Amino acid sequence: MDYRKLGNSGMYVSAIALGNWATHGETVEQDVATDCVRKALDLGITTFDTADAYAGTKAETMLGEALKDVRREGIEVMTKAFFPTGPGMNDRGLSRKHVMESINGSLRRLQMDYVDVYQAHRYDYETPLAETMGAFADIVRAGKAHYIGVSEWTVEEIRAGAALADEMGIQLVSSQPQYNMLWRVIEAEVVPACEDLGITQVCWSPLAQGVLSGKYGASSIPAGSRFSADDGGLKTEHKFMQPAVIDRVEKLKPIAADLDVPLATLAVAWVLANPNVSAAIVGASRPGQLDETVKAADLILDQATLELIDGALGDIIERDPAKVESFPQRV
């Protein structure tokens, strides 16, 4: 396993992080979740990412149970607040009320005294940024989090948040965007700004929600998978499920074969090739899935391979920086 600094902090994270969005509490129960976490630890993964809203708060509970006997100093745990955790108007967003209540709820569910990184899951346009950052600063000063991070913030929002964090004497060290071979919207603006600010990326969906594993080939659509339709075909409403995208992903398979690695390993290694990336977050619904994923941490892609990947994907790569996934209103 490769370990990398998180932003300009002194803390290291594992280059492969285990996330539990859409797994713990949704597709797997506690016994399998625990097995996946223990497998991750055996493979050298020390960084775990979750959020209070995942599986209606169950994901945090299950991660906490899986980690409860693990030496706390030997792992890095990241969680988030923003999305609804209850029916009330104040059960969402980044108001001081919700943020302070959310960190306490997360710590109870995780069975921990602190998290290593507490993240704003999205930008809250209904709350003054100074209010949000003040609440985050108080959480850090109370010892409930060591660092703060953001997820899917625009470049302007990241710059403003970093400036306030600096004024308040806390460290904004990470950005958590969607980033993969197909979705590169952070490259033009977010990455250069983060390099200037001492912030690094912890990327979600390095496999484009499974598409870059290659399992959605023209003639191989696993029954019961996320994007399989009842008639055995593909659900094509998702941006990564368009026929043109699937056709281009098929062209990546020979590149992976020449390197003697699965396509999923190549896809995660591509994310880790960006020097501003500290970690790629992967999921697992069974422990064995992690064996191939972790190989990406040791796979170094040369420039020729990177150019082959760009040539195979061509114009289906999304690069528009305006498509950072913000929400104009609370959801």
C-alpha cells in the first residue's frame, strides 16, 4: 500500500480508502461489512470514508461496529454532514445547529471520540459560509475532528472556505470530488487552486459507479447489477450508461490486458496518477473485490499509457468545470 500526505497536513492516508456509500446498510449487512473492513485492514488500507446520510445513518453505525476493536491511532476516519438525516427543516444543510448536532450523532454511531476529517458534503447556499466555518472551527477546537474537508465545492467556494479556515486557525486539507477517467471536471480549475492552497483530493467514484470495471460490456451485463434493466439490457438514463460511453470503455480493455491487470485496477491507478490526489475511495460488497483494487496503489502508469487511455475514450470525456456537482438548494 502507498501512503500519501493529506493536503498540507502532517497526516498520511492510504492511497486506497474504503468507502461505504451504497454498501453498508443497503446492499450488505453487518457481518459482510465487518469482513470487508477487516480485509481492507489486512491489505494495508487505513483510511475509511463515510457520511451521516448514507443508508439513513446506518452506514456510520455499521462502520463503527466493524472498527470498534481496531487500534484507533492506526486508522483515519472521514465523515460528512449536509444531506438530510431526519424529517425536519434543520435536519440538513450546514447551519451551526445542524453541524454541531451532526458531529455528535456521527461520533455516537461511529463509537469514537473524534474523526480525523470532518467534511461539508456539499456547499450550503442557505447558510452564511462564516457560520458554517465557525461551527467547523469549534468542532476542531473541541477535539471532535482533527481537520476539515469539503466535497463537490466549486473553485470559488473552496478558495473562500480556505481563506476563512486560515483566519480561524484551522486546516482545510481535503476536497472530495467525483473523479475518474470519464469525469474530469476538477482538472481545469479545482486542482490548480487546491495545489496553491495546500489541499489534496480524496476522490469518489474512481470506477464511475462500476462502469470502468468493464462489467457493462456490450455482451456482458450482470443480472442484478446497479445499471442492469429487467430485460437484460442496460438502464441508459445515467450519464455513464450511454451506448457511446460503453463502447469507448470497451476500448480500454486491451490497454489493461497489455499491463496484465483488470480494467478496474487500471481505472483506480489512473486516478492515483494525478499528483494532487491523496486517495481514491473504493467500495466493496464482498471482501474479495478489494484484492484487485489495492493493486492500483502499486501500478505506475507512464505517459504513453495515459495517452492511450485518452485516445480510447476520445470525446466522451467530460471536462466542463461548470459541472461540479453543487446543489442550489438544500435537498
